[in-house]
Amino acid sequence: SCLELHGPVKNSGAEMAAPCHPAARFHRVHGANVRLDASRTRATRVESFANGLCFSQEPLAPGQIFLVEIEEKELGWCGHLRVGLTAHDPQSLEVVPEYSLPDLVNLGDTWVFAITRSHNRVAVDGEEARAPARAQGLLWEPELLIERVRIPRDKLVGRSRPGRYSHILDELYRTNVLPPTARRSRIGVLYAPRPDGTADMHIVINGEDMGPSARHLPAARPLYAVVDVFASTKSVRVIQVEYGFPSLQTLCRLVIQKHVVHRLAIDGLDLPLPLKHFCKHE
């Protein structure tokens, strides 16, 4: 579907728009220990703790988020997922670096952020630290606003998977206490253009903007997403994000989830099986 980014700038009525883009997936060029599934939307590190570098298939458009969900963890390693942006076309790399930090960054024109269990929020110069979005009640807002970019929040927030006791956890997931490095956590990266022609890199964790983690990126150059499936993060899956108007399927899911006690109750509804699956698992 077309990617539409819209919304007013502060004190301005300007709007942003981007052309149509194919579904997000990983590039065929990746680290030596990475295995991609047939759709190139799932990346798994099959050996060691390094050589897990992945890239987006296409350069990102301004404001386009590349979002992944952590599917598998591996105990025994120190460190977690790393995400960022690079101006290097993956196809041009003679050898894919072993690490995003410091190897890929040392090539220049690359900005990478290491995700931790806490302290991911970046303080903005001259501004007081903001309270988390969950404390402000902002996670109920339908869109996440970053600079001039509006992103539907529905797909950005990690959720529990249906299981025997998952309904007990649902309220916890709604209030976004899912640790950033946990299974089912959703982490994305994007760049937001600035008036001076540069851009800021933003990391989004479960629907919360962590602030500008890198500034003055060359917005005029193609920028690819970087996902380093590092250490305790073993497998990630690309999540497709709908921009513009939500699909009829998404609207149906929101109505259904609003009127059931918990998502296990969806099994008892007179609905087509594909719709049940969609309502329970996203």
C-alpha cells in the first residue's frame, strides 16, 4: 500500500508525503551467521553471538519506520539488539562487518544505537527529561508524532501472544511495561528531516519515541536500516506498518478486541478463522 505521512508541523500547516513502497523486508546481503526465511522478513542468527548484521532491502523514505519484533532470545550472552541507519548500500560492501558497533560505524556514514533493558531515552539538549509516554497516557493516542511524521501506533506496540494465561498479561502489555529487550518487544528506526536539510535518527520502542539518537544525518543520501541480531537477541521479524487510513481488517480487529474480555475469548466468536488469527496475534 502507499505510504502516506501527514500532519502539521508546529506553527505550520505543512504536510509530508512519500511515494508507494514495497513491503519491508531484509536485504539479501547480511552477516555470515544470519539465515533469512523465504520471505526475507525473519532473520535468525544460527551460530555464535556476532556476524548478525542485517539491512533493509530498500533505502528508507523520510519518516518511514523499519520495525522489527524480537521473536527469539538466547541465554548466555551479554548485549542485545542494535538498530540504526547507514548510507552504505549493502550491495557495495566487500565484506559484511562482524559487528555494527564498532565495525560498521567505523566505516563512516553509519549511526547505530544499542538497545538495553532501560535507559534508551535520549535527553534533548536544553530540554528537561520527558516522562515516559505510558506515564502521560499517550500510548492510547492513535498516532505517534515525531517532528512532521505521523505513524499509526497500532503496530508499534509489542503484545503478548494468546496462551493459557495470556489474558492476565494483557493489561501489562497495554500499559507498555514490556522490557525493550524482551520477546515480542517491537523496535523501529526512522529518520525525520529537519529544516536545515539534515535529519535526526529516532528509535521507537513499543510505541514510544526515544528521542533523536543521532543528529545531522545526510537526508539527501539513501539511508538503509541496520538491524544487528546481536548476542542475546537470536531472531527478529519485520512488522509491516500501515500508513494513512487503517485497513478494514485493522478496524475490525480494534472493534473486536474492544468488546471481548480477553483475546482468548475470540476463539468462541463466529468469525472466519483468518480474522480470528489476525485479531489474536497482532
